[in-house]
Amino acid sequence: MNRKFKFSLLLMLFLVSVICAAGTSVALREQTENSLEVSDIISISNVTDSYYEKLAMDENVTYTDRSLLCSWNPDGSQVLVLTRYAPLGEPELDAMYLVNADGTEPKEIIATRNNTMEKSLELVALADEDFKIARWNSDGDRFAFNANVVRVNDTFIVINGETFVGAAGMGIVCIADVDGDVVRSVGTGLSRVDSIRENSTDIGRVHGLEWEPDGTDAAVIINDQLYVTDQYVSYLNQLTNSSIEESMDECMWNHQGNMIAFAGEELWIVDKHDGSGLKKLASDVSRLVGWSQDDSMIYYSSYGDGISSQYVVRLNDSKITKMTTGSLDDYLVIDPDGRMLFTNSTFGDGDLISSGLYVADADGTNKKLLGENDSIYAYLTSKASWSPDGDKIATAFNIINANGCGKYDIELGRTFSWHPSGDYIAFETGDYAGDRYITKVCIANSDGSGITQVSPDDNCSYSFDGWSPDGSRMLITKGVREELLVVRFSEFDEIMSIDFKEYNIPGKELNIVVTSMSQPVENALITMDGRELGLTDEKGCLNYTITESGTYIVNASKEGYFASGKQLTIYDDSSSSVKDDEVSDTTGNPEESVSTILTPFQDWLDSLTGN
């Protein structure tokens, strides 16, 4: 990146921040009765910090600062917190904690104890996905996270007296069982931190894990080959081989969960079960965007000569249609009904002239221009997003009705997010307090009215970190990830969670447990596939015997609580799901076989490694 381009980009960002601040500071004084009302704000990091401080003392680590990253679990009842101390030239000390949304019942998921200069396990976020720290399965009982195993001296270099970050180490992926308190390394099945750190890199680089829509299996990339594993990390099924001569960057399930698209420089599809149906669809692919709602098409981006083009390819005949050609900031996103929203930028003499915002049908037909920005801030149009029900579109400058009739001016800037209901939108705004630029978190109604500040009204900056899936709460961060806060809103029902405490086979009594913030919910009505089973007791439990194997949907409902549902699979004796204590630490090379089964050799491995 040349100096002239850097200077121009910095100047644009500065001017945008000043304009957004000026426009929003006036709007902040406009309040309406329709806005959400803050009930209370609690500090989640104050809860986890006490655990982290003890961890640091046990590890003889004195830290001056630490960073915080976070993620909601799928039903919004818990917050996953990653606390990191990453001093340059020293081993990291990282830990993950799961805490109820009200700040109660924290528990440690994993901590990188016993890191050394020679081998250090580092828990990392996905920087290309807004620093996402976890990929949860649909049931919310497991999540995958990324880590690196590094030799500390290789992670930094000194040039002319200045220190720079160097190699990132070998990437691995782990799956955490939040109920069973087990973490396993994908590809090896290793479960203890010492074993993971010492042996997980033997199989090479692991990355790009994506859960199947029903959450039972996951696709993962190991050494540029595609595999499928189950939620227990008990096996690996290799779907591709060395005949595909390319680096593999990402993969994506279709909606039915029976096919996987993957891409490096080329776009391919393959059947998830046996690797059949392997088919190349396109070349010069830079990023997968998504599958069409009916799984008949795939959307992707291609970058070339600094130009971003958006394409759609049909699976049946491999026909490719170009949607746009513009800047690197141009993008395409799919709405809940399958329609496309995309931008198309225009350049002249190397400068951005304008950026148009369009909608179109799933196949690219019926293209319609919703608006065009011809200012030097046109690149901000690429931040546009659909509301959850698809009736509105938010951009950095306004909210637009999806049919093109009606536009509401509001400066949302670069960071904004729709409430799960689509009735509200959260965004960041800023203003100067003396010579300091202070950012705040605000919400507005879906038409841009009722702008209300929800972050504390003090002299500190706050940033938005995500709505809870049920919409009753919001995560915000104080300063440069110094403190993690949960904002709770009034007039929302409480969250309710369903759990099954046993692995089940037909004829065995099923223990259904309903809780809210880890507390039992009594008299919750339990239904299975729409049929009433009964009410939970004072311990939040209901026992029921299922006589046939199969997949069922279990729901819980009670006045004052959000209804909750969870998928339950009952296995017959021959295909009973593998329990966590049946899979133990073992190493294996996934290249040796198309199907690799991880078997228990804990004692044998310990005798070799001394762990």
C-alpha cells in the first residue's frame, strides 16, 4: 500500500468520523417512547477477572493489561469470554470462560497453563470475521474455536532495533463440550491442554471448521483437504484428495446439510457422506458468499487487478452470471427470502466516483437501484445489511424500505446491527470531549427515530459487540477491550434453556431439564413434535421414555419466558452416539485413510509424551 493511498484513506476516515459525530450529536437529543429502555448494566469481565487473576498467580504471571473478546451462545443465556495476555516475546496466558448473561455461575472452559518459550498454546479470534472467537453448533452445547501452537522466539523479529510480529505458528481447531467440560482437538481427539499443545500439530494445519446446519457434524480443512468430523471428534471422514491441487481457504454447507462447497482459488462442491459428486464450478474465486435458499446456486466474489466482482453460479449446468464489477469494498449479501443486496462502484482516473446499492432476485434478474452515493464516502455504502425480516435495508447513511419506497436519513457509520426482531438497530456514534474522541453505543427504531444512548454516560468510549439472540440484551465493550458489559432491556421475557442429561437409546428414560440462568424452571410445558409430554417439577426436570429411534424437536414454554426448542436424536443400539469418555487422547494421521477412527490409547500416549 503506497503512502498516497494510505494518507487518502486516513483522511476519509477522519472526515467521516467528524461528519458522523456532528450529525448524530444533535440526533441524540431526540427521544421517543418507542425506543428500548435500559433496565440495568452489569460487568461480565469483573466476574471472569477474579478467575483470571488466580490463574495468573498460579502461573507466576504478572500482567499489566489483558484483552477481552466475547460471544453469545445460541439462545442468549450465556456469554463466552476470551481473556488474553499476549506480551511480545513471552508465552501467552489465555483463558475462556462461560458466564450466565446475568453474571452468575462462571466456569472455565480452557486455560493455557504451562505454556513455555518452546511451545505455547494461544487461543485466537478470527480477525476476518469481526474477531469472532467461537462457532457454536445449533444446539448450543458445543462450540469450535481456533488456536495456534507456537515457538515464542519465532513469533517476533527485531529489525534495526524495532520489534515486529513474525510467524503465527501452526493453526489448530478445538471443539468444546460446555456440558461435559471436555475440549478436544479436531483431527487428533486430544483432550488435555498439555497433550493438545504437544501433539496436535503433528497432522499439520487445521482451520475453517463449519458446523452442519443441524449441528451434529462439522466440515474442517486439514492440510488443504476437506474432512467431516462429528460433534464428539470421534472420527474423520476425508472427502477430497491430492488430485485437487490448490490451497483450500474455506468451506460452506448447503441448507439441506448434504453438500459442502469449498474454495481456494477454485470453487468446488462435494457430497458430505462419501466424497462423491466432486465437481468444479468456477475459477479465480476469492471468497464464498453463500448458497441460494433452494441450494441450486452459489454466490462468490473474485478479486483481480484491485477489482471486486460478484458472481452467481448454477449447480446443474455451471452457468456463471456476473452481478457487479467495482471496488474491493463492493459486496453481495442474501436476504432471508433469498433476494440479493449488492453494491456496484464506479471509478475514474483511479478514484472512486460513486457507489450504487441494488436489489435483485436470487438469480440476478429484476435488478433495481435503491440509491447512489457520489461523495468521497461512497465506499461506506458497502456496509449495507438486510433487516431480519427483509423489509428494510440499513446503510452507513440511512435506512431504506426494501421496495425502494421510503428512505430515513440517519448516520449509522461503519458499525451497526439489526435487533433480532428487526424493530431496532444498534450503532456507534462519537463526538469530541476536549481533544479526545469518545464513541458511544446507541439504538434507534427501524425508521431511524427514537435515537437513544444505551452505553454509560461518562467520559469513556464504548463499542458494540452484539445483540443477544433473543434481543433482550446487548454486549458492549469499554475502552480498548478493557471491560465487557451486558446491557439488559426492559419488558423482555426471560431466557429458557433445554438440556438432555443422558445419551439416549430407545426404551431408556430421557431426563429433560429446563433452566433459566442455570436455575430450574418449574411448571414449564414440555412438548415433543407438538405433542404434550407434561410439566417440569421443582428441579426443572421431566422424565420421559421414547421407544423408537429418530430425531425429535423438544420445546419448552411458560408464561414470562421465551419459548425454547432443541433437537433430540435417539440412536438405536448399533448406532448409539459416542460418549465423551469413550474418546481419549490419541494421535493419528488423517492422510492415512479416507475414514480415520480415533481410538482410546490414553495410557499409551501418556507413556510416550510424559503428559
